[in-house]
Amino acid sequence: MPLFQRPPQTSDELAACAPLAIGPEKVQDMDEETWLREVYRGESVPQLTIRAVIMGSVLGGLLAFTNLYIGLKTGWALGVAITACILSFALSNLLVKIGVMKTPLTILETNCMASAASSAGYSTGGTMVSAISALLLLSVTPENPGGTHLSAMILVPWTVFLAGLGTVLAIPMKRNLINQERLRFPSGTAAAATLQSLYSAGGDAIVKARTLLVSAALGAIFPLLIDLPLRTVTDPKTGETSKTGLLPADTPIFDMLPARGGETVDGVFTAFKPSDWTITFDNNPVMIAGGMLVGLRVTFWMFVSAVTLAYFVGPAAYEWEWLSAVTGNPLRAATAPYKAWKEIGLWFGAPILVASGLFGFATQWRTILRALSSLGGGGAAAKPGEEARSASGLTAKDVEVPMSWFVVGGLTSGAGVIAVAATAFEVPVHYGVLAVAMTFLLSLVACRATGESDITPVGAMGKLMQLTYGALIPQSTTANLMTAGITASAAGSAADLLNDLKSGYLLGADPRRQFIAQASGIFAGTLATVTGFYLLVPDATALTGVAGAAPQFPAPSAQAWRAVAEVFKTGLANMHPMHQEAIVYGLGLGGALAALEEFVPKARRFLPSATGLGLGFILPFQYPFSMLLGAILAWAWTNRNPSQAESYLVPVSSGVIAGVSIMGVIVAILNNILS
């Protein structure tokens, strides 16, 4: 049967594509045979159509800017499937009204569209905000403060091969994890429930889409005001003029408060102001919107560690001088207040994140054992001769993605990853082969964790690879970063596809067609992500800041990855004593918090969030503060009007993030043209 299908042309054909009367919650409990007989619709209902793939690729490409932007800001990645579903539902109905399309997308077309959008918007950006940004930071020198970018001839194939590898790695896991063990994959289940709701009550979907678009329009105003250089200012000391935005990036509204420390210049002591420690108000609302999605517990502890850095750790680091045995020069643990987050906070925050992530991964030993056992065919498969069949006689083998696709795709994408790693990133071929093999095993574990808990431990996967290659090739920070990037990116892509396949399974979709849609989205996502990265980060100063200003993108994931790579290269003995102490305390605190959460789960709500504490140390103060404001707003909204918040909290916050990030890329293009 042809993989691509013709969309419905008449109202009768459209009516035949209506949602099933069986809800996703009932499908979740069905065995594979019952699913094939009562739910599977892949033969009769249009799903993989040209218009669905095009719409998914376009929306996913735009949403890729969102994930790149918010990832460089906070280190988080936002799922795009539900947002794409809401937007495409409204857009397809609009296109029907104006006569561009005969019928709107069906529920299974929208599900297929979401696979393409999710691939484009989520699967291709992980390596940019972590390993690639970390590599750019490592290229910074006093002579070259902007660092050196990798060329597009390297980034494009690297991104395509990594996303492709992750996509094919999901093939051998799908039937066992979704059909037979029936893991929940909460995000995929939520997407299916959203689609069922959209097509059962379309009016509500239109309102949500309108809310998202209005929020995006409001968010888009801020990059125009902040980043577009429309105002001329004159330096009062030098008389030089320069162009700046109509609205400053931040406002020092806290300078009436006391601050710690000061400096003496020509015998005159000047006390530091809170703004010197980056204690300002960020005028860009994107972090407030991000905090609305992250929640109160994590953002509160981010704020606590940010305050601790500004008032205790930072001042102590600024005052602690040490005579370096390497250079013979006196060094400070932090050379300036505005650098405290990246010069001392990093060495507290990154170890907290590493220790808590690795400990949490280790405590999932049951998940690891189940994942490894599934390689041997674990799961409740049908007995020989009793293969489950659909109403028309198709078996699961006829429906599922064939293993030949996995073999061909795995060999192609794996060979591509190994080749680029060897030629561009100093990874010997045999170590590249080892990295791909380890990636398959670690992705299996990560995907099972996603199915059971909705948490994909890509950070822990990356750190495991960094530890492995830090021992194998300690002298090469590039190899350390990029091998970790292989695992983190591929594991994220595989888990993303399985979430989409779970959604399709609950709606009766054909997995082969979803796989094609997912693979198609890789190319649009790569184009958007690589282009957006060059535009948003023209050089490393966008990640490090200039002349006392906080960076536009602190890239906390990249900072943590860079820190681990540097430790293996230089060794702890050559680091500032306060940095050494920070690493020890950070590892201890992160491990202790993870242990308490594991062994005293009832106390979890009262314990500090290791993720929050770690991130708060490695972000300039204004970002944790803004995220806490957003979380408080979301908490207040939820308590005041729970039903309204449930319907509109995600569209409002996602809309603001999308508007800011997409317009941020457009403004970057304009600035390049005008400069």
C-alpha cells in the first residue's frame, strides 16, 4: 500500500475520518490484538499526506526557534506537539474558509503533522544548546573573546545524522514499550487526549489558538523594543554615540537595597550595587513565561541559590586570591561581580546537576534492567501461530516499522555520525563506533524512563558519556563534548518519536507513516536550528556577556558541559582552591538531595530542588528572579480559577515564548542587514 495518502475531498469522506468513539484512556488498557481489531485505522483513514507534512515542517521550523531560544536562556526544552496541534487545527480551518483547502486536516493527519513538527521543533536543537555552545565557549581566548564558530558544513550534517540516529533507534523499542508493555508515555498520552478534545469540541480549540496567537503577538513586541537599535545614545564620559534599543534589556530597580563588597581604585573605595551582581529586573518577559511552565518548587530554589551567590558565595570568591602554580600570577575565584555566576557559581551549580542526575539515573536500576531485558524480546508478545491481526487480516508485523528500516537507517546515520566525529571533532573512528553503540543502550534506558515517568534523562546520559570519554581521551575537550552530544541528542530524538508514536497508537494511527513524517521533519528543523543558532549567537559574547552586562543567552547546559570537559583536561589540582571546594560541596549536596528524594519520597515537597539550586548558581540573577515571578503568577492563577488556568495557562505562556523567540530571530536578521 502507498505510504503517502490522498486527503479527504468531500464532506462524506471527512465524516469517515472522525475520531473514534473509544477514548485514549480506554485504548491504553487494550492488548495488542484488541487494538488491531478495534482501534487501528491506518488502512482506511488518511494520515500521511503532503499537506500534513508541509504544515508540520513549517510549524515545527518556527517552533524550533522557540526551543533554541528558551534552551539557550534556561537549558530547558519545551515539547512542541500540543502547541503545533492547536495551531494546525485553527490554521487548517482558516485555510478551508478562504478556499485554499477543500477540507481541514483530519485527526490522524494532525497527529502525523505533530510528528513532523515535533521532529523539526524538538529533535534537532538539543546539541546546539549544549555541546555546540560549550565548544564555542571553549574556543574563547583573551585574544579572541568572540570564540570560533563551527562552519555550517559541519553543523548541518552533524544535526541531521544525530536526529536521524535517534529516530531509527526508536524502531526496535516501539512495539515492546508501547504495544506490549503499554507504558504510559505521559506527554504522548496528553497529546492524544488533546487531539481527541480538539476534534470533539473544536470551538474551544479555536479560542485556545487565538489566545496563543495574541500572546505571541504581545511577546513579539519586546525584541523589537529591546534588540532593534533604534535609539541613539551618547556616552557622557567619551562623547561617543551608539545605537541601542528603545527599551533597555534590564532595569536596576533593586539598587536601593544593600549589596556585598566593593573595589578600591586610586585609593578610593566604591561599594558595589546590587546591579553589579546582576540583581536587576529583566525587561524581556520570556523568562516569566518560562517560569509559568516550570513551576514554583524549581524556580523558588533557583532564586534561593541566586541570592546565595550574590550575597555570600560571590563576595567570598571576589576576595579570595590564590597564587597559581601554573602561571605564577595571583588569581581570584571570581574576577568581577557580574562574572560570579560563570566563574564561581558554575563550579557549585554544575556539580549539583551532575551528581543529582547521575544518582537519579543509578536509582532507576529496575528501569535499566527492564530496558536491557527487552533486548532479548521481553514483553507480552503473542505466541507463535497466534499473531494478532486487524479487521482486514493485517498482523502487527505488517503494521509496525520493519526492522530493515532500522538496519539501513542505523547504518547510514551511525556511519555519518562517526565520519563527522572523526573528521571534525577529533574522535578516533573506533571511539566513534563505541559512542554509537553506547548510545543505543543508553537510549533504550532513556526511552523507558520517558515511558514510565515522562522524564528523559538526557543530561545524565550526556554526563555518563563525558565521564567515559574523559577517562578514554582526557586531553581532548572536543571529543569529550561531542561524544556526549551524540548520546544526549539521539536519546532525546528517540524518546520524542516514541511519545509521538504513543499518541498515534492511542488514536489508531499507522506507525510506518508516523515514522516517515518524523523523518521528514528533521530537514526543516535542521535548517531552522542551524540558521537560528548563527543569528542568535553571532559569537561567544552572546553567551558570556560584554563589559559587565549579563549575556543575552547564559546557556546553562553548555556551561555545565564545558565545566565537566575542563575538569578532565586540566585536572582538579590546577584549579583555584575555592573552585575545588565548590565542586566537592556541589557533588555532595546534589547527591544528598537526590538520595533524600529517593529514600524519603514523602518529604520531597519540602526538600530543596537539586535542579533549581544547580541552575540558580549558573544563571545571572535576573533570570531566576523572572522565572520565580512567572511561577508565582501561574500558582495564583491556578488557585484563583483552576479551570481557566488549565485551559489557558499553557497557550498564554507558550505563546509569549514563541512570540519572543521567533521575533528575536527576525530582529537578528534585521540587525545583520542594517549593520
